[in-house]
Amino acid sequence: MKINYLELQVEDAIKIKEMDASQFVGRAWREVNGERRLVEINYQDPTWPNGFEHHYGNLVKTIDNKGLALGAFDEIGKLVGFITVNAEVFGKKIKYVLLDQLFITLEHRGKGIGKELIKRAAVSSKAFGAEKMFICAGSAEETVAFYRAMGCEMAEEINESLYNEDPRDLQMEYTI
């Protein structure tokens, strides 16, 4: 299967609607008695977490603000995955950029597309002046395992405003 990686334009953003963002979450990382543990939740997330409009809006905002929006297209031109990285650099000791979104459509997960998107995003992140990509990883066991397999570690710095948006997320970093 040949995948083409192309920068997304605002007019491409609507194509994410064709993706299957659903995910079954058997176990997730949760705060239990002051420490993070894997707990069984057995939850089927049938669609986009926080809703399609949230992710569509964030994608358009990233493009409008000159961040990176990179799509993965299959051989017939269907969008099967995308990544966004915001151009704004933040952090007290480390120069971070936010890896805001990474989604692979259900039937194409586990085929190396996410891995390739992250590698390509790292190149753009350097161009933004960053040392690391900051990730608010969803707490699903598989999501965190993917980022760890990519070499991500728990973030050295905690971003309070991102933590307050969803304290269940694991704040991680990817060195570029």
C-alpha cells in the first residue's frame, strides 16, 4: 500500500470527516490514590473525542496560524491520517511546540502511518525553533504505548493550561 504525505490546506480540512476516529478503550491511565495506574474502563468511543467540530476547528486554526498540518493519503487519494503541530514555541527550560492532533483512520492503524507522520512532523518542528514536540496523549493504553514505542517520555515540564483542559491526558515529549 502506497501512502502519500501532503501538506493540508484549509479546503482539505473537511476531509477528516471521512475518517473513522472511533476507538475501543479497554484500559486507560488514571490517577488512583495519587499515582497513575492502568484501570479497566471498557469504553467504545464511537467518533471523534470532543466531537468532529472541535478537531476540524483545531485543524483549520493550525493551518491559519502557519503551523504544520500533514495528511496521509492512500493510493486512491482518500485521507487516512493526519498530524498537526502548532508553530508557537513555549516552555520555560525547553523549547516545545504542541503536537496538537494525530489521528489514523481505524482500518489503517498499525501500518506505520502514525510513525511516519511523527518523523515528518519532527522536521517541521525544528524549523519552528523547537527542541521537542509536546504531546497531550489520550489516556488509552494503546495510545500511550504507541507514543512510548516512538521514544516519547513523560514531559519534563507540565503545561498547566493543557493539564486543566484534560487532566486525564499524559503530558509527554518527543525529542527532535
